[in-house]
Amino acid sequence: MIRTLLVDDDALTLELHRDYLARLDGFTVAGECTGARAALTALLDRTGPAAFDLVLLDVTMPDGSGLDVLRALRARSATVDAIAVTAVRDADTVRQMAALGVFHYLVKPFTFAVFQERMAQYLAHRAQAAATTGQATQAEIDALLGRSTGAVPVPKGLSAPSLERVSSELRAHGPLSAREAAERLGLSRVAVRRYLEHLVETGVAARAARYGSRGRPETEYAWRSGPPGA
């Protein structure tokens, strides 16, 4: 079981995350904290029975930030895994959290399906780490570091070849709107938007509003240099 510490200053959010974890196999809630200082104390406590494997970490709290917690943990060589769970979308914050080794960066609000997918990826990462011994291959090294080779998981209802076409087009020519990408690829705008939204949900693309000279703003999509937590 993955002993998990929940850290968030909002009681309803803690309750939601507790409920989400209870619906998953392989995880147990081993502690909860509502502030940065309490989280750091719990994570660095070597005398109690805690010894957490994973922390679901909020970024903004009244007495400090998730960044503060992670910096202090890494300075003390603490190896607990971390997944950021926050409403903060600031790119600089994402980069700093990634540099501090978060496995995922989940933006609130999110559905249980998204949470379940990310936690399944984390379990797969743990299993890969446990199975890798001796001289690791490049693929095993990539997996241990939480990096992918560029392939994005394909959910039910989407086509892997079409997803790869949309991904390649966005990497090469983005930022693009769904309309522009559809015209370039010869696909319907509705279909292309589904693929673009999936890329955003998996963290490899970003969504932003594009304001023109007239009319309603258009949503554009851009490929990230790397997924959050990579």
C-alpha cells in the first residue's frame, strides 16, 4: 500500500481527496495536514510510525507554499514522492515544482477519472522502479525518471494514429486553434478539439485564449517543452 499524506488548507478538498483515494486500490491515507509547516514536520518525523511514500501537496497555504515544503524536503535528502494538487496555473510555479521532482501536477478542479488515471500512472512508475535492478536500459531510465518518450496515452474513443497526427502538428506548428489544426489536417474541428483537450488533460499541451481584433476570443493550444513533473 502507498502510504499517502494529504496536504491542503481546505477541509472540503481534503475530504474529496480522501474519498478519491478510498476508491482506488493500492493507496491508504496515512495522514492529513492543513498547512505547510505541519506537512514538513510530518514528512521529516523519523520518530513516529508515519514514513510516507507519497504526498498530495497543495501549492498555496496560509503559512507557506508547496514549493517551500519541497525545497526543505529535497535539502534534507527526503525521497518521498510528490504530486502537486492545486488551482495554481502559473507557468513559473509549474517549472519550479517540476524542478523539485513532482511526479504530476494536477490542476483543480478535476474529475475522478483524471485523478484515477494519474494515480494509475504513479503506481505503474512505482512498479517499474521496484522491478528495475542492475544495469537499466534507456527505456527503464526514462520510466524511473517519470519521463515519457513522447507517446501520449490514448483513451477509449480516440484513435492513436489521429492523436499522433494532432500531436505532431501541434509540436511543429503550434500554437494552433482547433479550427486551424482541423484545416491543416483535413479533420473535423469537433474531432480535433477532442484530441487537443486530451493533450491538455495529460499535461503535454497548454490551453490559452487568443484575442483578435474583433469577435469572440478563440482558444489556442500550444505544445509544452515537457509535461508537468517531467
